[in-house]
Amino acid sequence: MCLAGVQPAPTVATAPAATYSNPLNVQFGDPYVLYTGGTYYMYGTGAGANKGFAAYSSKDLVNWKREGQVYFHDNKNGWSDPNASWGGAYWAPEVYEVKGKFYLFYSAQWKENPAKEVENFRIGVAVADKPTGPFIDLTNRPIFDPGYPIIDANVFFDTNGQVYLYYSRAAYKHPVESEVADWARKKGWFKGIEESWVYGVELKPDFSGTIDQPVLVLRPPVRLNDKQAEWESRSVTAKEVNRRWTEGSVTFKKGGTYYIMYSANYFGGQHYAVGYATAASPLGPYKKAANNPVLQRNTAKGGTVTGTGHNSITYSPDGKEMFCVYHGRTTKTGDERVVFIDRMEVKDGRITVFGPTTTPQKLPSGVKEASSN
């Protein structure tokens, strides 16, 4: 009922949010973002993809729409084994636009496995006419076979036209002697420590193979008094697992300096964290940064985020702000990996990541507040 002389309150349109909060509503591990044609596309591990990879799209880096599965293992040139361990291990996809085509680099279990290795990961590349696929493998085999399992492909296009592939040699059957391994052995915790190392190698321009031999770029510290040893060994010193990781790398260049970000520690644990190193050339030698790690769990400071890692890099729509895109876990999400985006900067040769955050943050610069998918 409306009483005489009393007017109903006018309907007020809800103002669009001027902020966003992490985590985003995307359940990816190893997130990678491509920006093309005014639209962002995100690829990653999981998100309900069946033996392959799914994608999401966004105009603002915040609101994401599922585009469905974009890569299927059983395409005409598929080389992987979907029945191998970890469901075929379809991991860490990254997509690059080159001359109007889109190339997806990814890891999976190779079906050519005469020794029946549990971890027989290799890296392949598939191509599509659109960022949403369908992606078809370039050939019916991985890009190359270094003789050991490899994951986490990242491709860097240098300003001189050369192209480099970075990857992580899996820790599987790769025991390495170090003072950390000696320490764990004396504790009676582990008989040995396996390690994963990051390598770089030049790619042929058509991605059909590699040029020359891979170069070791990054590995865990050998000595306990190395300033990087404490944070890169936390999965061992916490008695979590008998492995140390160097993986999930991403390389970029600013001001003549090459930067490589990488993740250390067990990806399934709370200590997963990100550091970086710098060099004067794409294959190094690289020097790890004094301010590592630049991204790690915040629970020690009263936060709710753990397992922060395997990042990629993107920019705001106007290109003025740099963002670190990564996965993590919160008290609420439990073991589910979810996506975070936080601002980062490179200043005077030093990387700073302003995260992990879960409180409201300003929208990326260049985003119209009314933007929505």
C-alpha cells in the first residue's frame, strides 16, 4: 500500500564496482594470459578440461567467461598418452600469437615410453587460427627429446628475432648431492633429494625443433649458506617431500636486462613461492635476486593465501600497469588452485610483486568501470 503523500523511493541503479578482489573466479593451475584484439585469453591446468586444455576470455582481466575446451589430446597429430599417470599430465599451456596464427605450448606424457617411466613428460606445440582453437599439434611427436622428462614450457621472443624455449627438467630420477641433501640425510628424513632444473634452448623459427643444445639456466642452491637456500628448500626442511623444484619459469626483457621468474618448492604445498634472476643475455648466466622470494604465502602475517606460484605476466588494457598472474590457495578454497592477479613493477633492476592480496584492489588501468563479460 502507498500512503497518501508518501512517494515510493526511486530505483537507483547499482554502480559498477571500481575494484576487484582475489582470488578470481577461475579454478586454474599454472595460469597464462594472452592479450590479442582487445581481449584477454587465459589458459591453464585443469578447469574441467578432459585430457586437454580449456580457455577463458575477458575484457578487463577481472571478469572471465569460459570459452570451453580448446585443445583435445586426440586431434589428428596427438602424441600424448591420456592413460598415463596424472591423467596424461596435460599441464601448463601457454599460447603465443605469431603472424596471425596461435601456438599452444604444453606438457604431457609421451606415448613413446619403452622403459615404462612413470614420468615421461615432454613438450609439444599445437596451432590454431583463433585463440579459442581448436588447436592441432604441428606434428605427431614432441618438439624435441632431451632424454629426460620436461615440463613447463615458456617461450621468449627476443628483439633480434631469435626465439627461446625455457623448460623445467622434472625432478624424477634426478638425485643431486648438496649440503641440503646431506642435512636431510643426517636428519634421517630422506635418503636423497631429487631436483628439477630450468634449461633454455633456441627454437627454430617454425617451432619444428631446437637449435644447438639446451643450457642450464637455474637450479637450487648447493650450499646451505647460499642466501637462496632457505626459501628454495622449504619443502625439504619442512619434511614435506624429498624434492627441490625450479620450475614454472617466465622470461621477459626490460631495459636491456633479461629477467626470468621461477617457482620453487612443492606445487601442492603451502611453501610454493616465486623468485627471479637477471642476466645480460637470454641464456645467462643468470644471477638470482637478493630480494627473493618476491611472492609467497601470507599466512605467517595473518593472511589466508598459500601455495603461490607458477606465474605469467600481462599488462593492463592501456599498457601502463604490469600484472603478475599466478595460482594459489586460500583457507576457503582448500586444495583447489585458483587464479590471482596482482600488480608488479620492475624498477632499477628489481622486481616487486604487490601480493598476494585478497582485499579490494583498483581495477587495472584503462578498464572502464562498466566493463563486464
